[in-house]
Amino acid sequence: MKIQSITIALLVAISSPSYSAFQEREYNTWYQKDSVLYDITQTSEGLPVMISISQPGRGSANMLVSFISDGDCGEKKGLLNVNGKDVPATYSCVSVGANRFEHFVLNDAEKVNEMVNHLKSDFTLLLQNDIKVWAANVKTPKYGIAPRF
């Protein structure tokens, strides 16, 4: 009985750091470093999405949205749906197993700055009719490029 108690205590002690590391993930928290805003959110299925906005508020602003989705890369898409409207974007896709990594780059500074202002007005953005980008702390982002995983 004593050995079982010690074994259980040891397993709990070993698993605690890994559980706390898992809990440190911060979704929907904005970070900023070197004039780039970063956010990590998720799809409705819980798959990660990374958003980075370079030079927000300037005429050279651009945005990158990267996420994982089911299926392989098929047709080449050239539009990112933002709040129900299609916005021209450069599209890239890489198939990995049964999933694909999709990347959208928006170079239209006016559209990007419009999205940033929308977020700074405390409104949520909806991308691809599936990804909610929360305003959270976009007005006062944390320093750095991402949370600790």
C-alpha cells in the first residue's frame, strides 16, 4: 500500500509541470514587438491560428493569417473572408498528412488598418466565417512575440 501511495504521489508530481505548461497557453492575447502585432486564436474546431500585423496604422501595413484546416491543398484561393466580405490576399498552402497549412497575406494597408481600427473599437473580427479574432488587449498589447508554450 505504501509503494502504491508513493507511486501515485510521484506520478502527480511529474505530471504537474507538464499540466501547468499546457495551461500557460494564452489564446486571444495580443503581443507587440518591433512594430508587429501578434495574436494566437483558434478555429471553431480548436485548431490554432496565428495572426501578425506589421506596421499597424501606417501606409505600409500588412497582415499574415496562418492556420491549420482539414483536407489537402486543392484550388488556389485569392480571397480572405473578413466579416462577410472578401478581401484580396496572396494565398499559400502546404499539405501535411491529412491537414493543410493555409497562409493569407494582405498587402492592402487601407484594409489592414481598417481591421486594426475595428479591433481597437472593441469589436471582434470574423475570418473565413470560422475564426473569431478578439479585440482583448489590442490597445495595450503585451511585449514579445508570443506566449510561452
